[in-house]
Amino acid sequence: AVTAEDGEDVAYYGGYYWYSYNHSGSAGDVGRYDGVSTFDDDYMSTVPTSAAALTGGVPHQIIPAGDNKMYILNGRYLASYDGTTFTSQALDLPQGEVLVGGAFENNRMYLATNNPNVTTVQNVASVYIWDMVSPSWEYQIRVQGRIGAIYPKNGTVYVWWQDYSSSGLYFGIVDGDRVRPLS
């Protein structure tokens, strides 16, 4: 039994509603609801093949994707679930990165990270683009600041961030190998 559950995200995948949360046990988990009456609050850490708890204290956004998998932010790792097997480290990002948002668009996964552990007081963020097949990401786009959100819409991936050099807040799009502010 855990306490102090901190709900984070909800998604629909494979005929179920999925919900993620952090809790008092310094871990996170993903629960499943059948839409009628049955909740399994610790599903991902107890039921699927390779079941495991998630990293605690970090965002756990759930992203159903076009490859028939569900992805879950898990610290510096992107976890995946294919309906049978849970993989807690489907994609491994560099040490210090913390996933803060993800988006599936254009048959790619766009992953926003912040790295608060850099040697200066400023945060350095990145957007990683991954084809969901290769063992590593395809592109890394550096953003000098802190990403707040990433969102897909009609083939475009939008990014909100705070630039530490000017203390400005920006709204832009992923444009090839850069994040371009929109005026």
C-alpha cells in the first residue's frame, strides 16, 4: 500500500484508460481502468512481462503512439508497453536529462527534456527526435533554457520554453534541426 499519490496523466490505449502517478514509496506507477468498474492501481509494476515500478519524483506523461505501443516518460528513460511486455528503458537519454514532455507526430517521437544538473545555474533543455525503431535518437536540438511543454497538432510540433539568457518566454515550433520561435 502506498500513500500520497500524485496523479500525473491519463490516456486511452488498447481498450483501457491508463493513469500515471508518483507516490510515497519514492517511485511511480501506471494503473489501468476498464471503463466500467475495475481499477488496477499498480498494473505496470505487477502485471505485464518485465513489470517494474517507474522512477519516482519525475513526470510520467503517457503517449499512445502509431506503432501500437504506449510510451511513458520515466526520468531519463522512455518506457514502452506493447500490450504484453513493459520495457522501462526503451530509449536511454544522456545522464542528467529529465523527460518533461513528449509528442507523437509524423511517425516520430518528440521528447522534451530539461537538464537541471549542468555545472552552471542555468538549465539546458533539448528536444530529441526518435524514429521508435533505432536503438538511439535521430536528432538532438538544444534549447538554452527550460522547456515547459511540447504539443503535436496537424503535423507540427509546438514547444513552450523559457530562455535563460533573456528571461523571455517563447512559443515556437520544431523546424528541422532547430526550435524556431513564432513571432
